[in-house]
Amino acid sequence: MGGYTKAMKKFLLLLMMLMMVCSCACAQEYDPIPWGSMDPAPYLPDPACYLPDNAGYQDESLGIRIETFRMHDTTVMAAYVKITDPSQLRTATAAKYPSKVARYVHIMSEDNNAVMAINGDWFSQHTDGIVIRNGVSMRVRPNKGRDTLIIDANGDFTILHPTSDENWGAFEGEVIHAFCFGPGLVIDGEVLTDVDSIMLSCGKNKKTQRMAIGQTGPLQYLILTCEGPENEGSVGMDILQWAQLCKDMGMVNAYNLDGGSSSTLVLNNQKINSLSSNKVRTVGDCIYFASLVPYTPPTPTPVPTEVPTAAPTDVPVQE
């Protein structure tokens, strides 16, 4: 009976997703979002395209499917993302660089019209590494201790390990985003196995909350975030366990982002991961996915107000 119920739930979810595709938009091509600025994405998400129970989002330009499972005595949330144009994978900062201002991811999500957002690498808290966002270069200071994730104009991932002047200079594509946290967890299909090669302080031997972003195919991505020991029923993962999970989940290139209490996955402007600890940390930047489908919220119907009736002026005076 339990298996039948589970199968029925999956069938109903797939049916709902198909209905969302049909109802949210008609098949057509959409203009990409221009690079070269940190301006918000131009279109609001369509509320009707969010799936029930925080299961994802589906319109003609963007598909997100969210699942939760257990691994290594820890709850893991996976967000499968497919976009139609590289410009839908975008970034935002809490304030103009080099400010160290930090904000909540759900606030940055709302301000930038994001469908889904995650924390980034909080590059504003240090001065090393290569930082390029939405085609805007913020600093270029290669540091061998910080693996660099490059996302090019095709939406493809390249991970530099180590980040040397030579490796950076040898990259031939157009860099749209560059991140400087790391380490690279999976690089061209090869999983990280040597913890001693990690120079960055990322709690490599500690079981903790973690966040990773990876590419699984052309314009297809996977976000993974796990709970930590502060979450009831979870112990967290060390960096090698985390890397192997990314590999097992099909990531060709996977990159470790800021973890611990910074690990935040926001859908429909609400944090949906690791809720049992009640921790919500402000961070310096986020990665988000935007829709290309124009949506205009309906205009609220004006509520009529009663106009006070003027007192009559021709009432005869009683003597």
C-alpha cells in the first residue's frame, strides 16, 4: 500500500508539472537578458508556475525540480535546473563592490526577480581571487589556494586548479562569472580525493552544512545543499564525502560554495533548506536563476469607498 501511494504521488507530481508547462506559457523564443550590469532580471516569476510543496518551478524558459533525500545520516536537498539561455544563470551582490555589506539571500532574491537563489562565495570578505559577475570584472588577483569556477558565455563550467596566472591566461572563452571559493569537487569528471591539496579554509575535515553547484549537461545544473549537526537528525558531511556525492549525482564539474550557516536555498523568496536550526545568515552575494517569460502581475481591482452624504442645506428651521 505504501509503494502504491508513493507511486501515485510521483504520477500526480509529473501530471502537475505537465499542466504547468501548458498553462504558464506558449512555446516561443525569448530574448536573452543582457550582460554587463548588476541590474535585476527584467521579469518577475509567475506565481502560477511554482509547483506545490516547494517542488520547483516550470515555465517555457526554465524548469526547476527539487528533491530531498538522506545520505551519510544527513538530509540533502537537490535542485535540478534546466534553462533555455545562459543569461538566466545570474548573480547579485548585497551592495556595490567593494562594500562588505551583507544581506539575506531571500531579500536579494526578491530584489532581483529571482525564481530560485542560493548563496554565493562571499568574495567581499577577503581581497584575493578572480571575481567576475554578469560580465562585470570586479577584481583579478589569481590565488593558487582558491580554485576558480568560470562560467562562460555558453553557460559551461570550467574549474581552474590551481588558479595560477598561467592557467587564468590560458582560458580562451568569454568569462561571464568567476567565483573564488572552492575547492573544485569534480573537475572534468574527476572527483576530489586528496584532502591535503586543499589550501582554503573550508572545514575540509569537518562534518558540516555545505553548498555546491555543478553542471550535468548543456544548460543543465544541479544545486546540492546538506544539513549539518545543528539540524536535528543530521550529522553533516566532510569535503571528500561531499565531493563523492556530487560525482555520484552526475556532475561533470562541481564547485564548493560558502557553507555552514551561509548555506541557503531560496525558492519563491523563501528559504526552504535546513529549517530546523532556525538560522538565517546574511551573506555578500548570491547566484540565482531567472525566467525569460514576461509576466505582469494583475492590476488590483479598486475597492469602492463610500462617499459621505452631505448634510441637507434646505431643511426648514423649526420655530
